Amino acid sequence: MPRPTVAQFAYGSCAVILSTLALLLLSGTSSGAGVAVVAVVALALGLVVAVRVPGPTSRRPAAVPPATPLPVRATVPSPSRERVREPVHERAAS
């Protein structure tokens, strides 16, 4: 089971706090049972919000099947039919 992200914690906590305040103000309840119902509803709403926040995406790229190797074509120059000249070595003056 993946761990919740920071964003999921933040959104879930904000949803619980804001929905609790809104439900308490709108319902006008002051009894213990009413406050308990509001708290349970707010916690359920916070859980739904936290689950609906998109999770982290996979950082690894998708598996790519290995490519079939292409044949290697090496081109080697054919030996020249012309006579290869050798460098001229001059004699040093004595």
C-alpha cells in the first residue's frame, strides 16, 4: 500500500478543518451527539478528499522492449591500384 503524499495530508487536513467549521456553523448544534456526528462526517469528507488527490507519478520510464540490433556494415576502402609513393628522405649534408 503506497504511503500518502504531503499533498494528500494537506488537502485532507484542510478539508476536515473547514468542513467541521462549516457544518458546525450551518447546523447550529450544541449537543454532544450533534458535534460527534459533525466530526464523523467531516473526517469522512477529509478522507474522500485525500484519496481523490492524484498520487505521485512513476518516475521510471515505461519498459521498452529491446530493439533488434541492426546488421553492421563496415566499409573498408579497397587498396588502391596505383603505386603508393613513399616519402622522400633527404640525406643530411656532411
